Amino acid sequence: MKTPPAPRLPVSTCRPLSRRHFLRTTGVALALPLLDSLLPVSGRAAPASAAAKPRRMLGICNNLGLLPDQFFPKQTGRGYALSPYLETLKEHREDFTVFSGVWHPDVDGGHPADNCFLTAAPHPGSGGFRNTISLDQYIAERIGHETRFPSLTLGVNVQQGQRSLSWTGSGVLIPCEEKASDVFKRLFVQGSPAEVQTQLRKLAQGQSILDAVGSQAKDLQRSVGARDRDRLDQYFTSVRDLEQRLELSKEWEVRPKPTVSAVVPLDPASPKEYMEKVKLMYDMARLAFQTDSTRSISLLLDSVNSPTIELDPEVRLTDAYHNLSHHGRSEAKISQLKAIDQWHMKLLANLFSELKSIQEDGESLFDRTMVLYGSNLGNANTHVTTNLPTLFAGGGFRHGQHLGFDTTHNYPLPNLFVSMLQRMGIEADKFATSTGTMRGLEMA
């Protein structure tokens, strides 16, 4: 639910307000748009519903992309010959769709476009840019009340405060959680009675702030015109919704967390252990879905902010990930990038296999989980944001195809987001710059 615009001060046809009332009005105008941030993202939850078939979404962005000639197949449709990278995923070829010729319309600016991978907000590199709601948060706002955590925002080697895939309806960045151990503890480690009481007090404090803001807004409502009263009514609706979320959050605080056989993971000590970090975050996403702790997860792989990473003893990298991406057609650099990209594909294949191995009411977790893997860059060497390498797997669609669109005049990737929302059971016919659902992609 988007936060409505701040209420305007009364026009000259209304009775003038005193200076004291004006200051109070300003306080309400400032407080109301920020109400959604009173409660941390991790706390906005509600008891799980009796939905017969929960659907889930994992959105992954590698912000340095993949070597295009190694990723894109040369044929389209079904029965296409696998590209070198997709060969690593061959055991799952009937369970994913690869796209070419897609983009986020007018999302330019090179590296800053990673912040728009799940928002599709145009011109992220321009002055005065303001982001819009991301796909994961759009989902969380609508079905997040059905699980303990409406969403999880994860990251690997993220430049904190600058990059994230998750953005609120008012365009505020949601920081990524980078330590797998912290994610695990949030999901599965029950707090002590004292810690639970502390959290309940925080929730009660949030409730009291909402009460105060509501009281101020009601006082203001008596002094404004009909148009402004309508806007304040919108605020009251938002306040009531947040109050309900606070109450539901209290319920979750006193309910036991799920138990799993896994142990708290050991966090890699260095950002050089990039691939191990990626694997651990995939594990956290799988466990979160397996226990139905959330149904919406974003994961930013901040390759731009990664150093010279470690792979296996047979592959020695000579430069930082970002510098390698600017290969200038150097065979030595391209060879190292291929090794990195192949590791990404191996980890993705392993994630698919693990999701398939978990059963939920007669179906695999993979069949109920949409995995979107892609990048904001079509070619990191030239910083172009067209022809984005995109792979979409699982989730109950008819896969096994390469949907190739015009690589010069690209097709809108937000159309895929609309299809994903509809598969989640969310009524939506538009998201960002979409023009409909994804052409050629059918539900199973």
C-alpha cells in the first residue's frame, strides 16, 4: 500500500490557522509519511493463512551480469541448443526459461541501475532520482501478513547504504542483511523471555506513536477544507492498517519459531570468499521458504563491490571482479570471467536441485518457488542496460524454452513481474513500465 501524499495546508477560503496550529500541522504532515518505517521490515508479519498452495519468489541480481556470448542460446523456442553457461544447468533445462532481448525501459546509467532491478524505475543515474517500490516489497505488502517475515532482503558484499534490491513504496532503501548467521538466528533462534518482552515494548511504543499522530490529525481535520479532509481520511486508513500490523506482530513475538536440523552457519571471514557467501545466502533462502517463514526474498550479489575473489585451487584470479568485467577483450580476463560465471551457474544448479528435493503437500518446493536470476547490465564491459541476461525458473510455469525478443528494440522485462504477481495470486495487470504479462510464458 503506497503512502498517500502529505496533506496540504488549507487554502485561503478556509479559516487561517494559528502559528501554534500551523506547527502542529507541519508535525502531522511530516509524521504520517514516515509511519510505515516505525515498524522494522522484519516485524511486519501476521499468522500464516490456510492457503492451500503458497507461492514464493526469490529475485537474484548479479550486478556485473554474465558474458553475453556464453549465456544466450543461438536458437529460440523449445529444443534450443544450450549455451556454454546453460550447459551447466542442463539437468534442469525443462524447468527454466531463458530470455533475451529484454530490458527495463529507460533504466539507464550503468551501475546505478542495480537499484532498479526489481523496481524498473527509470533514469537512476539522473539528478533528483527517486526510486519506486520493488517487486519483493509489492508482494510483501499484499501477502506478507501470511508469514512471520513479510520479506527478507539479503546481500553479498553489498555497498551498504548505496545499494539494495528492496525499496519501499516511498522509495526508501531497505538495507541488505549480509551475515548468514544473523539471518539464521532471525529465522530460527528463539529469543529469551527478556528479549521477547523488550520487543513487545518496542511494538507498544510504536502503537503509542501512532495514537499520538492520529490524535493530532483529528485535531487538524476540524480546521481544513473538504479536499484536505479526504486526504486525511486516507491517512487514517493507513494508520488503522499499521495498527493491525503491530497487533499481528505481537502475536508472532510470542509464537515459537520453527526448528530445523541445520546449525548456525559460519560466516566467511573475508569478502574474497564470495562464492561461499552466495551459497550460504541460497541456503538461507531455501530454509526460509522450506519453513514458510517468508514468501518474498531479494538477493543482491554486489560483484561491483567485490575484491579479487577466491574460487578453487585450479583457478587463480589476478584482479578484482569489477576490473575483470572491464576486460577490453583481453583473453586472460575473459577466461577468468568465464570461470566466475560458471561458478554462479553451478551454485544456481545446486539451488534448483535442493529446492526440488523438498516436498510440500505432494509438490516440490521448486514447483512453488519462482527464481528470477539476472542482471541490470547487459554487458558489464560497456555498461549497457539493454538485452539483460535473464533466467526464470520454477514456480509452476511451462518452461524449457528460450524466449528471444528483438535485441535492438527490447521487450519490457516488467511484463514478467506482472506474470509473477499473478502466479502469486495477487491481482495485478501492471507493474512499473509493463505493458501486460510476459508474452510466450504460460502457467503450468
